[in-house]
Amino acid sequence: MTNRKPKKFTAFLWHRRIGLFALILVIILAVTGILLNHTEQLELDETYVGNSWLLSWYGIEPKDEPVSYRVGEHVISSWHHQLFFDDAAITTLEQNIHGAIAADQFIVIALDDAIILLTTEGEFIERVSTSISFSNIQRLGIKYMRPVIETSEPLYYIADEHILDWDIMVNEGVRWVERYTLSSDEKEKLLIAYRGNGLKLERVILDLHSGRIFGSYGIYVMDAAAFALLWLSCSGFWVWNSRRHKMRKKKHYQKHHRS
């Protein structure tokens, strides 16, 4: 049997292995770098991304379903901590929505322990505490064109005409509001409103170039690609110089040892 000597990992082998490893990242760096150099010509800062996966990755795609209530010809919706009047964003929400009605002077929206008042055109007026700290609002209704709330006790309260004071009442003659199911067109418009202008293509390419699109450790991945380029440059020169030196030695040997 012949004993084989273990294969040595020369600079050439490492050069090839690291080159293959860095190939994809180098291509990404090169392509995105070229694109970013021509942002204005390609209008990258004026083009918006509509891909649901990317928008979700950036946190611009809501994961839950909207909660909506029909108020006359308009729709009040709550979606992922935002309040909408039709497809116009009104304010942010930190509580659940329990109903919306058109009262005598305002549009009234019930949250867990507060009331939001809007004009009939959907302009934000104010957020009013219900001053009922011992229970949460469960649903919203209307009686005599005044809002009525049911609490978790359950107890029932009706507001005065200015929506400032609440008096206890019995559950009689109250028209309780029910959720409204959005049509596909209404939901699509609401989704566009939720996203705003959305995500600029320039931002995606810039994050891809820097590696930030891959998460908190993405920049280190691109740093590794940069170090790989440095290694390839140095090792490439080393391999070239070594082979050049060997070729010179070989030619010198052949010149002085010809028969």
C-alpha cells in the first residue's frame, strides 16, 4: 500500500474557496452599488415597493384584520393601532375600538375607556375620558341621538348632548352598533391608506447594499464580503507572484540543465 500525504491547503485553494463563498455577496454589492449611483436616472427615490412580503418584513404590512363600523355614508376603521375615516388616517390608537356612531353633533367612537370625537367630515376634535374607571366599555349604541355605552359590569350610561357627562340608564330602546364587513375594494383602499406612500425602492436597495435588509447582523455579513474582497486581492497577488517565481525558476533550471 502507498501512503498518501495529506493535501496541503495552499493560498490558491483558500483563494478559490473564499471566492466561491463571497461570490453572491460581491454580486449584490456590485449590482446595488451601480443602481445607487444612478438613483435619479432610474427614479429609485420616486418608485415605491408594493410587494407584501417586503412590506411585512419592514413592518408596513398589518398582520391582523381591520375592525370597521358604518357611520352613514362613511366607514370608521381601526387597523393595527391606527384610526381611519374611510381611507384617511386620523390618529393612532392604543386601545381597542368598540363602535362608532353619528350622534347629534359629532361622530363618536368608543374605545376601552375613552371616547374620540370627530366632525361629520372626519376631522379629529378630541379624546374624552369616560370617567368610568371601574369598568371597560364593551359596546356602543345610540338613543335620542346621544351615545350610550355598555360597561363590563354590565351597566349602561348615556352621554349628555356635549358628550361631557354620563348618566346611568336602563337598557331600553338602545340601538347597538354592529361591525361592518369591508368589501374587497374598501379593504384595498384602506390598505393603501395604512401603508401611506409605502416603501421606497431606493431604501430597499440601500439596505440590501449595506446588509441591513438581512436584520441586525446583516451589516456584518456585508463586512465579511468586504474582507473577502481584500483577501481575494491579496491572495490573488500572492498566487500570481508565486507562480511567476516558480516559472522563472523552472526556465532557469531548463536553461542550465539541457542535455
